[in-house]
Amino acid sequence: MASAPATISSDMISKKFAELKAAGRRALIPYITAGHPDAERTVELLHALTEAGADVIELGLPFSDPMADGPVIQASSQRALDAGMNFDRLLELVARAKARVPLVLFSYLNPVLAAGKDALTRAADAGFHGVLLTDLPVGADPSREAWVGASPLEFIRLVAPTTPPDRMKEIASHGSGFVYLISRLGVTGMRDTMSADLPATVKQLREASALPVAVGFGVSRPEHAATVARIADGVVVGSAIVKAAGESVDAAARMTADLRAAIDAA
């Protein structure tokens, strides 16, 4: 039996998507790894990406076994772990940053469980608005899902491109904020092209759910972002932003601005 729908006491992500829809715009959702290149520059990145046009930011809690992540994000996670980033330090970082856009805690289940029963409440108090757990599919662990769903955070769910329509509907009904559609199978990472099946998959998901649809995995160039923006409500960019952040805060901000311009022109 799957979890009950999330109980929401913070709906900033839903409100952001509603505002964008009313304005005829699409969300830009960059991902960065907390503690990469270091804690101070993570705070700077949160502000710089916001200024460059980010609407929501996914902030990753580094984990020692990031099975869904490609080499760029794996390397950033290891660097952050080596520098001492953990759950409590992440919350301190977010509280200090006072971000001006909604933040999604992007993580695997184990490090969140290790942080204690009040982990998600503390995350909300620090300044997070949503949570995405990559390894907690609907129906896999009902008690854990109920725990996450009862937290103050909007519960972002993942949908794979091979998911049947009935399963899409089930997944979306147990989430909130938006549905994160993985554009292609495999781990995160930069790609040269977008999947030719993506428009049909987005259409299927829209028919299965009233939640906004954001597409990620493999979106790494402005032209990719424009392609996704024409069919979805949001564009998630991870590895390309993380790679740029490893160069400098300015490089990540420039990439974000280029993505924003491409999305708005789509």
C-alpha cells in the first residue's frame, strides 16, 4: 500500500509554479551540490543563481553511494564529503543563506533517516520547501513514505520515461509541488541530444496528473532547455551547472542566465 498524499504546510513550490503559469513562463530549476566547491561558495551560488533567473533550486545533500548520479555530480559529492559537509551543516548553510526562491532538499533516503525523526521538520525550519528522495519509489516503503508525506515539505516524486500511464497516475497522486520526469534512462549527466520520445512521455504524464511537470537528466545546453520548455512546465539542469560551479560562481551564473534566456525565448 502506498503512502497517503503529502500533508503540506509549506506550498511555496506550488505557488511558484502557479505564478509562472499565470505569467506564461516556465520554471528554471538548477541543481547544485551542498559543499561544492565549498560551503561558502554554495551560499554564494544560491544567491547568484537566483539573480541569474533560477525559480527553484535543488540543493543536493552529498552521499557516499550516489547510485543515480553521473560522474560530475559524484565527484562534487565526494569533494563535499571530504570537506565535512553533512546534514546538520547543510541546514546551517541554508539558514544562513536565506534564499529568495524555494529550495528542494535533494537526497537519498539513508542520510535523511540518519539525521533523525525530526530531520524533515528541521529542514523546513532551516529554509527548505520541498524534498526529493531518489531511492524511495511509491509503494516501496509505506511507513517511510508516510513519514515524508506528513512533513512540512512538498514531496517531489520521480517518474521514469518507461513508466506506464497507470503507474504515472499513482506516483503523481502521492506527491506534491511538481513531478520530476527523468528524460532518459541511466544516471545524471550531460548529453548531446534530448530523447526523441520526450514529447510523448510528457503528454502521457500530463494526462495522468494535474501537477506541473519538470524535466531533468541530460539537459545541459540552452537549446536543450528551450526544447524542454516548449513541452513542460519546468527545466531541471544539474551536471552542467555543477561543472560550471566547479570553475567559478560567475561561470555557473552565466550558464544559468543563458538557460533562462533560452527558456524565455522558447
